[in-house]
Amino acid sequence: MKKLADLVIKLGNVDRRWIFVIIAIVVMYPLFKPLGLPIRPTESSLQVYNAIDALPEGSKILLSCEYGPSTKPEIHPMTVGVLRHLFENGHKVYVTCLWPDGQFMAREALEQVAENEYDRTYGEDYVLLGFRPGNEAVIKGIVSDIRKMYTIDSRGIPIDKIPMMEEVKNIYDLDFIFCASAGYPGTVEWVQLAADPTGIPMSTGVTSIQVNEVMPYVDAGQIRGILAGMPGAAEYEALIGKAGIATSGMDAQSIAHIVIVLFIIFGNIAFYLERQRSKKTF
């Protein structure tokens, strides 16, 4: 028993740099090889999934990207997951951006999903209208007359020459809105200026810190569910049956938390044993 106590005390005084190495390993491993830990979707994530899944085939969906590289780990997996769901169900996707960085995030997601995974045709199945400055004014422009706001798309193609834009004059010609938002302008503005006044259904995905700000709109029925941060993205991946980076991220986060708790417990045991030994010495 004394030898075991000596070993615990010795390990309790190990150089903390080894602890950092162990944490790095347990975080990195699931990112390269997901563990497939169970994910139970919350009610808010289920609402988003059910709202999109219930749309008739061939619906016209507005996807707006309001985030950048700093919030990419939380928001980008949502965009990818929603795009997969939309293309899987045969919908047409119209992508707008109220943030300059959002255009690059949207292009990356479309290249991954629309081009590489689903082989969709640009201009017929999806279009990236791109970024326009003006914040709320852009939303108002889309609501009233999309051609006054967008004369060309992100590739410089005139709107009138894009086949899937022929029957789209304003937001009333669209069937659903999904906003991937990391702040202002974003979800709140889309609700107040587009979804609520027109009655067009809307869902959203936001960073974890925004949930409390947006949840009242969900409770009031103005937004159909919410994907909350990386957990929400992972839940959506589970719902559509396509694990991605959010699932791997949650695996890494869960394992890291377990290891940290174990280190705390072990450290307290070592501290207790060392203290008891000191009392006996004196």
C-alpha cells in the first residue's frame, strides 16, 4: 500500500508539460479518427431538421452566410450540413452574404457539397449571389426587388442570364430562409425584416454565445428551431446521417473533458496522500 501511495504522489508531481502533451493527443486523435460517440439531438435542432425535411421537392431556399474565419469552427459545419440536406432532397439554393467574409465561407461550402459531393450544376441547382454592403438595406432590397440589389452574381454573371433566377423577383418567390449567423447583421435582422413581415418560414444556426439572444424568437414561433454552436451542428449531422467535422469536434471535446476531470481527481488524491504523509512526519 505504501508503494502504491509513493507512486501516486510521484505521478502527482509530474511535470505539467506532460499533461499538456496528453491533452493534445486525446484532442487530436478523434479529429483524425472519429470515435462515434452517441449524439442526442435537442428539440431545437429537431425543429430545424423537421422544417427543412418537410419542404416539397424543388423548393427554393435562401441560405444566408453571416460569419467569418473566427467563427468557422462553430458555424461552417452547419452550412455544410444544411446544404447536404437541401441537395439530398432536390431543392434549389440561393446563397447571399451580409458579411464580406461570408462570401468566401459560402464558396468553400458550395465547392465541397454542391460540386464535389452532389455534382450539382451552377445556375440551375444553386447560385452564389454574393456579398453586398448595406446590412439591413440588403435584406429590404431582397424582400422588395432582388434585381435592384443584385444585378450580377459572385461570378459576374448577369442575374437575367441565370436560369434559376427567371422566376425569382423578390423574397416572396422563395419558400424558406436559413441564416448561418455569427452576429450583426444576421439572424435577428432576417427575422425582423424578412421572415416575420412576409410569413416565409425560417430557421437559423448561431454561435453558442448568441443562443440566448435568438431563443425568444424560437419560443415565439418566428424561427423554426435553432442550431446552437458546434453541438447543434453535430446534432444536425447526426440527424441527416452524415458525420462531419462537428461530430469529430464533439468527440474531441468530450474526451478532453473526461481526461481533464480524471487529472483533477488524480491530482487531489495525490495531494491528499502527500498531506497525510507530511502530518505523520511531523
